Amino acid sequence: MGKRRDEEEDVEDVEEEANEEEPTEEEEEKAEEEEEAADDGDDGDDEDEDEEEELVDPRNALVASCSSTTCVDQIQDYNNCVERLETPDPNKPERTCAPWFYDVRTCVDTCVCF
């Protein structure tokens, strides 16, 4: 009878080792869910970055449109000023085209708003 008890204990030991080595389906699913939850935090950031890269600012298209249609005269005046300033004038060292530049900016901003 002592031998049978040893065999039963050996069987129990083997079963315990088998249970430790091979997790049940529930344990596997739980472990997978935990891994996915940990991965979701990292992947979510990457997805947000991808979405941000895909966004396009519509203002850029509006500025280009306004520059080529509505504000042509102001841009031409600014370009004429820049050409005049390319040749230095010793009598007027502090010449700038700031007023014409501001006219262009005001025109484009007003056009984009409406």
C-alpha cells in the first residue's frame, strides 16, 4: 500500500507541474488581453501621430488662392519696392518695404477670413 501512495503523490506532482507549465485557456486569454492593453497605449500614440501627419491646413490653400487673385496689386507694389531697394541709396540708408509688406499681409488675411 505504501507503494500506491507514492505513485499517487507522483501523479499529483506531475499534474501540478503540468498545470504550472501549460496555462489554462482562461489564463492565456487574460495574459493576451494584458499584453494588448499594454500595446494599445503605445500603438495609440503612434496612430495619433499618423493622424496628425495626414491633416492639412486649409489656410495654406486659401493664402495661395488669395495671393494669385485678390491681392495681385498689393504683391506687385511690394515687389516693385523690393526692386527699388536693391540699389543702395547713400542718402536713405534705412529704407524698407515694410508698409507694402503690411499691405500684402492685410489683403491676404482679409481675403482668407472671408
